[in-house]
Amino acid sequence: MDAFNVQAKDGELVLNLKEDVTGAHVIRTPESVLLKVKEEALNESIPANAPGAPRGYLLPMTQDPKLLWPGWDTLGVQGDAAGFHAIDIALTKVSGPGKVHLFSSGMTGITSLLKDGGYELKSGVVINQGYPAHTHANWVFEKAGTYTFTVQASGKTKAGVLKKSNTATYTFQVGEPTTAPTTEPTTAPTTEPTTAPTTEPTTAPTTEPTTAPTTEPTTAPTTEPTTAPTTEPTTEPTTEPTTAPTTEPTTEPTTEPTTAPTTAPTSAPKPTTAPQPTTAPAPSAPAPAPSPTAEQCIPTEITREVKQAAKVATSGHFDLGVKLEGGKLVASLKDDRSQPASWVAPSSLVFQLGDAAKQSAPDALSFVAKPGSDVWVIGSTQVAGVPWLGQNTMHPSVVNGTKGAVTWTLTGVTGPGKLAVFNSGGFGSGVGQRVFDNVGGPRSYDVPANTHAHPNWVFTAPGNYQVNIKQTATLTSGAKVSADTVLHFAVGGAKPIAGGTKTIKEWVGKTPDGKDCVLTPEQIAKLPAGARVGGKNTLPTTGVDSLGTSLSAAGVLFLGGLGMLALRRRTA
């Protein structure tokens, strides 16, 4: 969840909130969301060297699926003609029962994310995001209670004009405070539920289920029960379910299945009659035979890889993941360098790690490199000039079509040095859980469902590397599906030598038994605009795909960890 989500629209900055709990990249006004920090976030043993020690409610920078995972995102300023780049996120007012600390941690320890070099979020502090990025951090709330942040983003256009966003208010409810929860739940339930439950629960459950439609409406407890129960339940359930099911199922199943099977067989017998009366038509007897074949040539969309020159990525945000296409698992790479992000073939890019990725190996890396030796690192936090490669199981097709984790298995590494991939340890303690490597460590790792994470990737020598990874998921049906992919890296100034590929979709003709056939001009004309047939485009693509976002004007959404906890309704 990106609490501070900054976007650029028509030369202006917009500050909002983006969450992946109720959908994919759902945009909301910050005031409509209550950010819930669960009691289980309480950490009684924060190390002495960490801000917020020794005790506080900790939201770690590495995603914990059970907890809220707030961050900020300025990737949305890319692509606007105004040319925004660096963004300041100012917390103009901070209030709450205790202190709030914010910091980053990695192999080299704890680092500040604030412009003043400090760690405490207090009124007037500024988060300086020097380049478009997606960032997560460690948050520590000292005490339980309600905290509010008043926030505004600002940045300069390429012409040097300073622009400021709208001001937004964010509310965090930390732990289980007694004040806030008791007031709201009591008010709503006391007025409406108390009256309804006392009188109606006894009558409604016993009489209404059977008699509601007949007698109850007249005598039933006054006007309120009669109006609400009779109108709403009857209208909605009857209109929608009845219309939709009857129209769609009947029309489609009956028309298509009947036409195809009935026409083909009927045409074939007629030629038999024609040849009998006359001898001349005999040659035309074979002519009807192609007709059934042509009618059975079905337009089918396929996905395939085509070779192309590899593109080089020297910076930007990327996630390796998978998506489902026609029941098959397909490896895909999310490229956030332009907005909206695109999913591309992983092998279409070469990740180039230059001087910005070069580090001196700390003692914590002794399992893969000699302390003090040169290593090239893609870290758990984004660094300018280094492509930032993460893990992603959040593609909508995967969220809706699979269950459980997606398993990553390292199937091969080709290159001049060693590779190690691992999560950062807590509070800058170096190496945490190892993902996989080719130095005797684990070879597979489970990426939890609906997760976005960034482990560290360490290469020990300059040169070109090819990394083979298999991703395996479980469909909702229980079947296992897998997808293999290849990642290319050019390390330490090495010239990229890998040839790339890209994924294309095109329409071809297929018979019911899977053989190739030729589509007719009429069939091609009916394909979607911009469809690719036999490697050639037909018409330019028209129309815009959009993901609708509906906001509830009547309430506040509670977010915290695994999903939406409640939608608070306003009382009239």
C-alpha cells in the first residue's frame, strides 16, 4: 500500500493513496481510509541501535502479509509533459499519543530517509525522493492510539516552476485503543440495530421467512420494516439474477453451438442430391467439401516469443512475476519505467550493473564473497542508477486464478562469478533469509500470494550472467502449473551480449482438432481492432482499457494486513 502516492496530471501534482487490498492499484482519497496497525505489530525487543527502541508497534520495510505495509510512490510523475523528477513529501503536521520513527535498513545498517538526516516523523519534516521511485521503510509507533499526518507533496517542473499538490490527511489507528472503537461502533449499533434487533429479530426470523410476501407487509412492525425488507430484497434479487442468467446463458449457448454443428452437416448432404440429376455438376460435388472445413476454421489468439535486440536497463523499478493466460502460467516482468506499467517478456531486457551497484563486501556476505572484495548489488531499497529487480505475485490473473504461494526455483546460473539472492536482516543486521544461490544455499523459495518484495541480488565478478528461474503456482482447481524464464545481467561494465525476445499476441486459424487453417477475410474483419494476423496488423487499435475505481461516498475504509477490515457507514 502506497500511503503517499504522488502523480502528475496536466502539469499539476496530485497526492492520494494507492492500495492493493481491495483490488489492483486502487486509488483512494486518504481521508476515506483508516490505516489500521494491528496489536500483533507490537515489538518488545527493538535493538538499541534502531530508532524507536526498545518497544513500539513496528511495520517492517519487508512485507509481512499479516500487517499493513505503507510506503510512498512517485513513479506516477513520469511521463507528464511538465517533466517532474525530484519530489518532496512534507509532513506539515503530525499528531498522536507518541513518537513515530521512519528509517531504512539494509546490509550496511540503518539509514535516514528524511531531508534533515533524522529518524523522527514530527511536524515540518520532509521526505526527499530525489528521483521517481517506489519506496518502503520501517515505521515504529511508540504507543497505541490514533495518529494523524497532514501531508503535501511538491516538486519543480523541468522549467524550474515549483508546484504543490493538494493537502491530504492520513489517519493511523495503532493497537487497540479503547476510545476510538467504542464511540463509533456504539453509536451506529445503538440507534438502528438496537431498535430493529429487539422487535424484529424475533418476528422477522420466525414469521417473515414464510409469510413476509403475503401477510406481514400489512401488520408487520410499522412502516420501517415493511418498506425496507419488502422493497429492497424483492427488487434487487429478482431483477438482476433473473434477467442476467436467463438472457445470457440462453442466447449464447443456443446460437453458437447449434449453428456450427447444424449448418456444416446440412450443407454436406445437399451436394449428394445435386450430382444425381446431372452429370455435369459431378465436378462440383467436391466443391461443398471445403465448405465445412472453412466453417470449422476457428479464430484463435496465441502468444509467442519473437527474437529482437535486447534492451538494456540501467535504472528503474522492475518485478519478476507470472500471469495466467488460458490456464497456462507465463513468466512476465513488470516494467515501471513508464506509467502505466507494462508487463514484458523477462528475456527482453538485460539488467546492467555499473559503478552505482559496486560495493565492498561486508562480513555478512562471507558465505558468497571475501570480505572487502568488490561485489555488485541490487539492494532491497532502490538506488539511482541501478535497476531495481523485485518479486511480484500480484498480477490480477494470479490473485484470482491461483491459491497459495508461487515457488521460485533456481535452475541454473551461467557467468564468471557467484550469485546470491537473499532478504535483508531486520534493523540493518545484514543477511536475513536466503532466497537461492549457487554457493551451496537453498535453490527454491516461496513468494507468498499477493506479495511484492525486493530481495538483494549479489554478483561477485564482472561479466555477463544468465540466470534461469522456474516459477510454480497452484491453480484454484488444485492443478500445478509452471513457467520457465531467463534473466540476463551485464555486470561491472561488461558489454551486454544477450539477444532478447519479446512476447507478441496474434490471431491464427485452428481447426477443432488443433490443426492450422486459413481464416477468411470475413473472419479477419471481425477480429478486435489492432489484432495481429500472421504477423501483420489489420487496423489500428482503438478504445482505451481502463480499470474502474469506485469509492464509497458513505464511509471510511479500514485497511490493515490481509484485507479490508470494515467499511464504516455514516449514520443519517
